[in-house]
Amino acid sequence: MTESLLISHGLVFLPDGQLSLRHLRVVDGRITEISKKILQRMDGEREVCAKEFIITPGLINAHTHSPLSSLKGTTDRMDHPEFMWTNQVDTFNRSPEVVEAATTIAAADMLRQGITSVIDNVPEQNADFSSVAPVVNAWKHSRMRCAISLRQFDQPYTDIGPVDPRLTENPLAPKSTEDITGIAIEAIKSWHDPDRGLSVMVGPSNTERCSDNLLLALYSIAEENDVQFHGHFCETKIQVEQRKMIDGRTPTERLMDLNILSKRCCFAHCVWLSEGDIISFADTGAIAIHNPHSNCKLGVGLMPLGAMFEAGVEIALATDGASTNDTLNMHEAMALALYLQRASSQITKSNWLTANDSLNFSTLGGACALGMPNSVGQIKEGAWADLVFYDRFSIDLYPLNNFVEQLVFAERGNSVAMAMVAGKMIYDRQCSIIPRIRDAQDVLAEDRRIRLEK
């Protein structure tokens, strides 16, 4: 049965960057009409009167780790290796109930801040079906649009040193290429259904933790199933240095030689790219996902955002996991990305990126990372109705001098009143979601208590 929704009298943020009074019709989850004139309500059609709201595309968090939502406040003054091993201590051998509870908290946290789509890189160890299933359950329950990115690797984590003595076994043990590809294929067959809001991505934990054979096999699976290829890339200096010690190439040059750098690739961090690497990203259409909070907190370096933008690299934005950020707030990420770029002594004012650029990273860039460049990230006919309703009279947005600037520099999600995905309202701050969150928090608190007693 066809479902129709009328959204009337809203101030709509259109693809031209302007706010305009518009009336929207949504049929079976997609926007079918955007009208200056009042649309007449059809028989059986639901209506949302949006006269008090500014309507924008939902924000897209292009890289996070939902199981880490329970670990805020645990990694201050840790560098990347220290964080990685502490992360393993805190997450290894978690029960499915704990994993699902952590993802439930992450979803609620993001929704209340205007995020409607996410790429979730899971689990914290080598992916298998049982460890990913509880994450999938939580995302299905949230009704957000989610791409599950499988963490997979067949080589040791030499970039973070020996196993932490707090661990009695290595939770980052490599698996065989055969095992890994089998899991990827099974996950796609079982869960990949983008029209229902859930997709699966394959790819490396980090390309430097994968053999050439595994990278080629996973990329082939991605091509055959038309899914994205997602993972960490050039996050730390040592990852690049180790590759150069092996064969004199950068990780980007390695992917170019394997012929697997393309617009299907969406890689998180991309901090240590050379000028030649940046040109390769631009030429191939590969997507760089900026994670400004975690790059700063762990001291891994600053992504060359300005140079990448000037070269024409497609850029998306992300929060990373809550343990290396302590917030899943894309409004903060949008502002911080600009602050860091402008603070660089090598950047002149004429090359400063703008609030519009940062918002585009969080919408249009995120849509490219999802592999959905024409379906999400903008309000246009034919796109999915993934929308956020901001209170136009909130303190952060009123008086309204420049909407985009205030959305990026002033707003922190406090004005988000409602959010919908595919035309279905999945968040309303007037409706209580506290019981579900409280249940998840209780599960996580008990897990923490048990771990501290060991």
C-alpha cells in the first residue's frame, strides 16, 4: 500500500543553499513534490505542519564505531597505540547484549543531534557473523539509515606494538583470507538491503593490516555486490613509514598499483597523504573521511583538508568512535574541521574553507561515502525523505542572520526537534525514548562493574 505524507509550511534548505518556504510531498519514503504553492492534502494522507521548523537533509556521520559509545571519558592523554590496546581491554569478549546496548546508545545519541545516516565500522576485533549481528539488531530497531562496515584483516597490527599485558590472549589475531571473504559474503547476503535502510560495506581494518590477496579479494566482493569499500587509511605516520620500509611505496601508491583506488573507496582519516597521494584520490574519485576530533585527541596529526579540497578530493565528515571523541556530535565536527584548517600557519585567509563547505562534507560528501550520491544528503525530488526539523526559534538559530553559519558554528543539536528517515518520523524530542536508553545503560553499567572487578 502506498504511503503518502504532506509536510507543509516549512522553511526548507534547498540544494541552492537557500532557505525557502516550501511544501513537500513524500510518497513511499521519497520526496515527490517540492512546491511553493500550498499542496492540498489527499485522502488518507498524513500531514506534518512545519511552520515552526527549518527542514534540512539529515546529517551523515561517515565513520564511527558504535560499540565504543559506552567508553566516553576513558582515553585522555593516550596516543594511538595506547588507545588501541585500551580499547581491546574494554571491548574484548563482550556479550551480544552489551554490544547491542552500546549501539542503541550510539543511535539515540546521534539522532538527537540531527544525524540520520551513519557508517558503523564494527566490531572492534576481526569481524564474524555473531559479533556483528547484535549491532545490526540495534540499527534496525533505531530505524536510522546505516551502513555496516566490516573490520577485517589478515596481517598483524604491527603499527601499535606488542599485545598489552592486561590481555591474556591477542584479540587482534589475523584470520585467513578464505575465512574473511566468507564472512563478508555471508553478511552481504544476510543484511544488505539499502532500500530498507541497512547496507553492508567490506574493506580493511586498515590497508596496511591486509595482504594484497585480501585487498584484491575484498574489493572484488565489493564490485560484484555493488557495495562500498571502507576502512582506516594513513591514520598514523608509522603506517606510512612501515609501507615505505617494505617496498618504498606509500599506501596510496600500493592501492593504485593494485588498481583498487576508486570512487567505491571511502577511507577514514587520510592524515598522512603526500601531494601525489592527494592527486591520486582526486583523479580516482576516492572519498576521504575527515575525523577531526579523534585525530586531535590521539595526536596522530591533521588531515591536509585545504590541499585535498583544492585538489578536488571528495570529502566526507565523521565523529569517529565516542572513546576518541567523547561526543557523536556532527555539529561540533563541522566547526572543528574549519577551526583546524584556519589555524594552520600555512593557510592564508583566501584559502579558508567556509561553513557551506563543511555542511556539504556532512551531507553531500557523506552521501558519496554511502554510495548514495543522488538519494540522500539533499532535499530534492526523487531523494529519500531523510530530514531533520530544527526549531527555528531556538536560542542558537534566532535571530536568523545566516542559517548555515549558525548551523555550523552555533548549533550543537539543541535545536533538533524531530528527525525522519524515508518519510517516517523516528525521533521526536516530545516523545520519550528514555526507557529504551535506560535499559541499555543498565546493561552497560553492569558490564563495566564486572570488568572493573576482574
